[in-house]
Amino acid sequence: MASKYELYEKPVPPTHPDQEYMSYPETAWTLGCSVRTLRRTLKELGLNAKVGQKIRTNREVRAAIYQ
């Protein structure tokens, strides 16, 4: 059985594609990449979550990644 941490690294479809905020796995699925690639890209763009914050992306962040 996979642990919750292993499941978090797998992209999953979002409950609603037009929702304002998405988790990293939902964002990765939407953009068609792995969660690790998404994390690396966010870090390079300086958009990664700060310590103690929930890991979520909004529409502006997703648009910046897509470009």
C-alpha cells in the first residue's frame, strides 16, 4: 500500500478544471507534467510555497508556469 507521501507525488485530475486554487498534484495533471517537474519549475520561477504554507497554486501561478 502506498503512503500518503507517495500518492502526493502522482498527478491527479482536479475535481473542477476551472477552480481558483489547486494542489500540486492537480496542477501537475492539468499542465501534463510530473509533480517533481512542477516543484522544480516553481522553485526556478520563485513561486514556491514558503515554510508553513499550504502547497497550492492559483490561476496566475499556473499561467506563469504555462508560459
